[in-house]
Amino acid sequence: MASWIVFGLAAGCSSDDTTMVASTETETNLPAPSGETPGPLYVLPTEIYGADFASSTSLVSLVPSLDVERISLDQAREKDGRASVLAIGQWLFVASSSAPVIERYELQPDGSLLEAGRLSFANYGVPEFFSIDDWGNVTISPTKAYIFNGNEGSHIIWNPTTLEIIGEIEGPDVLRPGWDIESTAIVRGNRLFRTFSYLDYDTWQFDFSRQYVGVYDTDSDQLLALVEDARCPLLYSRPFIDEANDIYFSGWLWTATETLMNGAPKNCALRIRDGQEAFDPGWQLTYADDITDGREAGVLRYLGGGRALLDVFHHERAEPFGDLSTEELASTPNWRLWSVDLEQRTGEPVAGLDFKAGGYQDVQVDGRTFLLVPNDDYSETTAFEVSGGQAVPGFKVQGSAYHMAKLR
């Protein structure tokens, strides 16, 4: 039976304990034998939803191998809401979506994790949802990172090494009364590219008429340009950079369901070419017209070698939609991951993956690409490894897993 290294919490211990110890199910805090190199350690957060998805709890585990049948959560570290993690050098940073606080732990030679300070952003007016993974934080170096403040469009500059807040970049003039900001970002060289799109969380309405990309100098922490382009709606899925150093931007699932049910614009992707700081005016990838035979899609993510993943909604399996909301439509098992050729504009379903609920996360670890795919009710996630042009099923874990990182 495989053993999994997890945060050592004895039964009944509070998640506020100040020391975390990596342990196996049968042994606790054992150093590596003399002369042997410590084995790898990975961190995996997964979110367990309550009734009607009104609340959630995350469990964060350390695991020594990704090549197992199932990840145990028996002794995992518990966090309220959606937990996010960040690994930098010997440090593991953990945060909860319910509080703007980062906890830091230092990895010891014997595999234990000791608390090494915490940093609060409570005085900076950050929104209720707080994240330190790619959705809310951009790491420039071990001494510089940016937390995005969705309430103001600003960036809070912090130092992961000294665990201090060292500055703030004022938000651009993009705030609009009655609208919330959806945003994501990516760094290329000494430039940070951040998107600004609009929706109303209370009414679940979207504004497809405008969006912006802010271009920032990460050396001077200055906004250099604010570019407007509304050809493709709501480009707030995580962008990626290909081998040519071009950046690609795309939308999430909600844009596809809004198109299907409410007549929103067709979904598509844009790019910013290497050396440029504005969208390429001559390139646009419209999924339904160019690749998927009329099917709407979203969440374009890179595989490498000019190929990308795309989450495609097969409407022929679901029509008529009846009284479903756009959110409910996104959760129906009528989505399938396609592999697409960005240059040839061709695509086909990924072998080894059947139809599923909408949404997935891709994670690159140790030169391997994993797809974290939840089941229909997000109660369990299967990790598929993309290898040889197909998806090979790997470990399973309870809940909706969405990220992994390597500690050593």
C-alpha cells in the first residue's frame, strides 16, 4: 500500500497550529537515511463543496509521488474556502480565499514544514476572494511578487523572502459603477500584461462591449499602456506563452454558455506577438468558425509544439437547454477536451478523455502535463497525464483539485 506525505494534523487539532510536520501514514518526521538524497515532495490543494455549493473547505496535502492510484486526505491541512498555494525555493506559501493572509512554511531537510511567518493584506482593501496562485498573484522573483486587488484594479507589491509589503501600483482608470472586474495576468521579460473584463456577480451579467490589457514595467512598477480590444469577449482565462514568445489570451466557460443561451459574441482567442505590447490586429481564432464545426468553447491552454487544449461544448448532446441557467449549463456532462493546432486551425477530441462537466485545470510539473478534471458534481477529480497525444488517467482525489506545485 502506497503511503502519502501529508501535513501532520492529529485528530482534533486546529488548522491554526503553528507547526506543520510532513509525515507518512505509518511514520512521523523521519529524516532521510544518511547519504541519501531526500525524495520529491509535491503540494496539492483540493476543494470540498457543501450543499448547493454555498460553502466549501479545502484540504491541502503533501505527496511524495504523483504516480499513485489515489491521494489520501486523512491528515490533510484544512483551510476555509478555496486554498491556494505557491512554492518558492524552500518555502511553501498557503492562503485561503476567505481571508487576505499568506502563511509561509519552510521545508526542512527531514521533510518537515515549520511555520515561517505570515503576511496580511487586510489594510489594502482586497476583495473577499483572495488567491496566491496564478489567478491572483504574479511572482517576479524570490524577492518580488504582485497581489492583484480586484476591488481597485491595483497591485500590491510584496517580498516573499522578507515577507513584507514593499509598495503598491495604483489601478488604472477602468473601474465602472455596478460592475466587478475579472482579471488575469502573465509576465514576459520585464513586462506584466493584465486583463480587465467586466461582469456583475449579483446578477451574473457580462459586459461584452469593452475590455482592456494593462502593460506594466516590472522594473519600475509603472503602468506603460492601457490597450482596449473587444473582438473576443471576456479574456480572463489564464494566458500562456508559446515557443515563439507570443502570448495568447482566451475566455472561460461562462462566455461560451452566454453565447449559447443569451446571444453573446462568439468566443475566440487573441495574441500579442513577441516584442509587441498590443494585440495582433491580424490574428483572431474564433473557435466555432475555425475549428469546432460550430461548437462553442473556452479555456484555451497550451500543450507545446503549436498545440493547445480547448474545452468544447457539444450542443448536439444537450439541446434544447430548457430552463437551465448559464451556470447550470456549464456543469452538464456535455463538454469534451480537444487538442487544436493553432497554426493549421484544426482540432479533434483528446483520446482517452470522455465527455465531462465543463472546466479543467492544466498543471506542468517536472516536465509533465497533467489535466485535473472534476466529475459531474465536482466531488472527485481525476488527474490525466497528457502523453503521446492522448490523456492517460492517473491518480484520483476527493473534491475539485485545481493546482499542484513541486516543493523539492
